[in-house]
Amino acid sequence: MVVIALLAPLLAYLAIHHGNFATVDAIVYDQALKARPITPGGDVVIVAIDDASLATLGRWPWSRAVHASFLEKIAAGSPQAVLMDVFMTEPSVDPADDVALVGAMRKVPVYLPLLFSLGYDANEGAAPSASPMFARPIAALAEASAGLGHVDVGADTDGLVRRLFLLEGPAAGVQPYLVGLLPGVPKTDGTSLSALDPKSKSSGWQLRGPLMLSFAGAAGSYRTLSYIDVVNGKVPQDFWRGKTVFVGASAAGLGDQMPVPNAGAAGAMPGVEIHANAFDTLRQDASPLLLDDAPAPWRWAWISLPCWALLACLARSRHSTLLLLGSAGAVVILCVSAFAAGRLWLPPVAPLLALFTAYLLWTWRESARLWRYFEQRLRQVDRASALSLELIAVGDIRSAEAPTALLRRAEALDNIMVRLRTLEGLLRNTVARLDVAVLVCRVDGDIVLANHAARSLLGLGTNALGSDAALVGRKLLSVIAGHSVPLGGGWMTRPDMTQPTETLSGAVMMTPAGRVFRLDIVTVDIAQPSGAEGWLAVLHELTEEYRRREQHDQWLGFLSHDLRSPQTTILSMLTLEEARRAIDVDLDPSAPALRSRIRAEAERTIRLADDLIDLTTAQSGRYRYAPVELGNLLLDAMDQVYAQAQLRGVTLTERFREGQCFVLADGSLLTRAVVNLLGNAIRHSRQGQSVTMCLEFDADKREAVCTVVDEGDGMDESQRRSLFANEALASPSAGVLPAAPEIVRRRGIGLLIVQAVIRQHRGWLEVDSAPGLGSTFWFGLPIADTADIAVDDDEEEEDDHRDGQDQKRKKVDIA
């Protein structure tokens, strides 16, 4: 960092002084000048030797008698001073013209310029010289003038005039700037002009007291009169009173046009107007102060301090680009503020170059450190096996195919990225196909991955490979609370949903669909200094366990009441009989009434036990299917309930369609289901009523429909709906208890057996009933295929043939 802090300002300094960046500074400086112009003095007048004057008075140079006439015209108005930007270093052809001009100059203060030349002075007694020098006007004019000075202005490296020097000339005789001699201009302390400008020529030509010019605007900003108009007397004499008059050439052919900043459409400004701007710059003390004129430590501080501040902030912040832009903006704002407040010009390019150079060097340094870190990590990952079984071949970090170190690093990074993408895909696919609901969360609880089992459990999806967008990005706590409720009471503890996520581990929840799950949350720790990197939430479904436990508790109550009730009745009757016997010793213990009642209660217990066994068998799913002729099966069922119908005085009738109808069925269980339907119909019918058994089948639809119609009391809508309420029955898997006891009490075991058998035979069951109109139960079964029936017939023939052979063998053995 120290090396960067020293190197960046040095490189910026070299770029400014040995490159083209100084031009950029000059452009910015010109815009600053344009934004803050000086005010043109109202007492300043420019008299221009323009094209109109040349057209009237003839070719240049004019006779000095013309200048004498000009001065005579304005002298009557008593101007404050006249600066003649006209060189008069040689005597006139007619000496009388010089005499006339001297006479006019004695009437008004006239300031004459010195001519910069490489040659000799034309004045009497001046020796020829090949060195640069200032040539004076002829002696008579010099003596009559109010002051002599140079009017030399120098151009910068880009050719624009921005400055001049208050003292300039050979070491033996530096000359003051002519405008600085005019009345109204503050006199400069000699000590401030003692230092040489660095641009002084090595030949001995000295430049002292630089003056940075400020401009009132583009060319033409000052009041300008034509020279010919003054000579012709078109300007009133009172106009000149107290004025400072600048006389000089403005015609393009006279070559006194100089390029200046913001010169306007003309691109240049007459020299006489430049001197007028210099006059107001001096009077208004509006000369910009340059940092380049300050001591070297100040210049270095201006370049270095912003750079050092940036480097200090970069070491403590992550927003490097914003810091760079903010530092650059601060430099620009400081430049603008300094110029607006005190015309102090702080060139912005050098510190900006130092800032960007420091940022580039710092970025390169950080990138190199990052590359070294990556290389170390890549080597570690490349040596370590991500899985016990590698899914892809990963090349060595020093691959011989990569010719450079950068390409080797890029290749190693590509290999690691491929591995990571493969592992990510493997992880996502594995989690997606898990049967257990899984949610992967960040440490703040945001879900980043969810599988189908989780979406299905929470009621948010049905497609096994569908999108997990319904869960990703949401908070785990809000998802759990929004799609389930805590389950409390009994064998489960109600959790506190206001606690942090990790404290909910072990909570048992229930979804609106009735599915129960336990929420287990484990920490995903990637061995980083920051600690936990996230959470893995596993939703273990406990629906079956929950139902089995509930049914277990219900069956205990059911068995303790319904099965114990007949036995309790028997014991009560025996106790009563013993009490009666104690009173009446001659009482016969085998009285018919007692035996009948004991038999009835015992038979009721046996029937209930048989029904429970049949219900368990019907719901077990262990069926033995075979082609069965449905008409014969229905007749067999009617035969089994015939005696019951006769006892109640109910008539059994049948209406079967002609023909045979085969179904694949477990004959005994299907017969039991039909017997239950007929028994219910007989039980709810009164004496004299009838129960009808119907059979219809459609070969095209391949469906047989059986109907049991009674003329009993019927049912209302609520009773009918309760028979077929959408309640989940017990799973047919082994070891699961039958339907819950409250369902048994409401529907009866017989109807539950019918529903289970019909469902196992891929059939359907419906009921239609109304109070006083009886009830109609009908169910449909699929008709068996002809091939199944043929195969079964062949098996029966083989069995008959085998039985016949066995009988023959037995007869032979007997013989």
C-alpha cells in the first residue's frame, strides 16, 4: 500500500509534465474563466485601426501626421491616458510629421510600446545586436511619451494566450508591461517581481511577474470606435473626458489577431483588446492564482492528499468504485469552489490521474492477492475428493495444455465450477426425489430449496418434478404457520409459534387437509468462522401413526363398551337369578326365559366379533379373484337371508336380465356384501313390505349394476350424506386397525364391509332415499374379460379331468 501511495502521485506528475494531459487542464481552466468573466470598465475605449480606416486613409503604415491629427481630436476632451499600440521605432520620411506628433503627444498622456526584435535599435547611438531585445521609439517620441513598456504576450503550448509578464527583457534591462504603467493600475511591489519564471529563456531573456489574464468575454466585449470616425470628428469631445483610450490594429490584414480562450466565432482577439482586458484584470485584481506558481510542496500535496485519502478508505470499505467516484467528485468540487471563491486555480487533472492510477494499482494488487487465494483454494479442492465416487474427471491445476498461468487458473476454476454445478444438480435432484418432505433454509429462515414431498404435504403442488417457486424465498416460520396449525393435547405437545426457528424442532403440526407431521430442524454447518450457515427442515409425516393412535384409543373404548355390554348383561341376569334362587330354593335354574336371553346376548357378541373379523378381512386387501357368474351369486345371497325375511314377514323378489354376467371377484366376500345390503333392507322394512333384488348389465360399457330396493321408512338428506361422508378409512396395509369406531357406530359394520368390498372390486356404491319412500342401494362392477373366463373354464376342465383320473385309480385300488 505504501508503494502505491508513493508511485501513483509520481506517475500522475510525470504524465502531466511530459504528456498531453496539461492540455486537458487548460480546457477546464478556459471553461472556468468563461464562467466567471470580469466586468469591462466603462472608462475604457478601444479605437480600432480597422478595414474601414485603411480603406479611407490608405495603406499601412500611415503618416505620423495622421496620428498627430488623431491625438489633437481627443486631446480636447482631456482623456486620462492614451495607449498607442503602434510601433514607432524608425523616423518618418518627413521630419515635420514627427515634430507634429511630438507636439500632439505633449497635450495628452501617451504611452508607447517597445518592439521585440532580433537585430539592432534604430535610435541614434544604438549598437547592432543579434540577441533578443526591445527596440525603443525614436528619441523625440520616447521623450514626449508618458511611459514606455513592452506589449509582448506569450502563447501557451496549445497556442492560446492566457498570460503575460509584468517584467520582461534581457537580464541587463528588463522592461515593464506597458499597461501596468497606466493611471489607475495598482503598482506592484518589486519583491513580488524578483522571482524568475521557469519559462525564462536560457539565453538570458527573463520573464518575471506572471499575470494570468481574465477576460470580459469574446472579442468585441469593450466599446470600440473606428479610427477614421475619430479623425473625421464624428465623436464628441466630451466623450473622451476621463477615458483610458487603447489604440491598435483590428484589421485582419495587419496580423495583430491572437487566439485566446473563449474568443467566440472569430477564434481570435485583437492585441489591443487583449491589453484592455489586462488593464481591467489589473485594476480589479482579477488575475487567477495558479497552484503551479506555488512552492513544490504545495503542488505535491495537491496531487498526493486525495490519492492517500482514497487508499485509506479503500482499506476499510467494500464500495471501492463508489469511493473512487466520490473522491474524483470531491476534487472537481474543490477546484470549482476555489476558483469561484478566490480565483485560485487548482488544476484537477493531476490529482484525478493520481486517484485513478492509485485505484488501478490497488485493484491490480487486490486481484493478484485474490488470484493467489483462489489458486490455494483450487489446489485444496482439486486434491480433496468432493464425493467418494467422482462423477466427472477433474484435471490438474497445472494442466500441460494451458500455456500460461492465467489460463491454467481459468481452467482449474472451470473444472471446479463444473464440479460444483454437478454437485448442485445432484443435490437438487436427490432432494426433489426424496419421499420425506425437506426444506433447505438460510440462517435467517429464508427457504432456498424445497422438494415435491414438502409442497404436497403443505398443499402447494402436485407435480413431482414441479417448480418450488411457491416456497423459495419465503420464511420457514411463516410457511409452517400459514399452512398448518400446531397440534396439542394427548400424546403431542403444542409448540410456541412465536419462538425462533431453531426452537421449533420437534413440534407436531396438522395441515388443513388433516395431514400430521413433525418438524425436525438441524443446523447446516460448513465449518466457517461465521458459524451456522443455514437450516435443514425435515417434515416427517405422522398421519398414519396419528390415526392409528386415535383409532386405537377409540377401539379401546368401543371394545370396553360394545363387546362388554352383552357379557355384562349375562352376568347381571345370572346375579339376579342367583338372588331369586336364594329367596326361592325351588326355582328351576334352567328356566326357558333365562336360557333364551342368555343365548340372545351371546349370539349378539358372536355376531359383533364375526362382523369385526369380516370388516378387517374386507379392508385387508387380501382377495382371491376368480370369474364369478353374478346372477348365481345374487341368488345365493338371497337364499342366505330368506329365513330372516320370513321371520319379519318381508317378501323377497328378483328382477334379473336374461343371460349370464361374469365378474372377477372374491365370491365369498362379494356374497357377504350383498347379504349385508339385503339384511339392512329387511331390517328396515315392516311386515308385508317387499325387498327387490335387480341385476342389469351392459356388454358395451362392460359394467354390471346391482340394485337393492326396499319399501321401509327411508332416510332424510342428512342421514344419507352421513353414510357416504368423505372420511378416510384405515389403510389396507397389514397391522392397521379397521375403521374408526365412531364411523362404525354411525354407518354400521355391515355397510362398512359393503363399501370396502365394492371399492376393492373397483366398483362404485350409491344410495337414493327419502323419508317414507324407502331406500335404494345400487352398486356397479366391471364385467370380466372373455379371455379371463376362458382360462378359468380350462382350469376347471383340467381339475375335473384330474378328479376323474383320481376316482379311476381309487376304483382300481379297491378292486
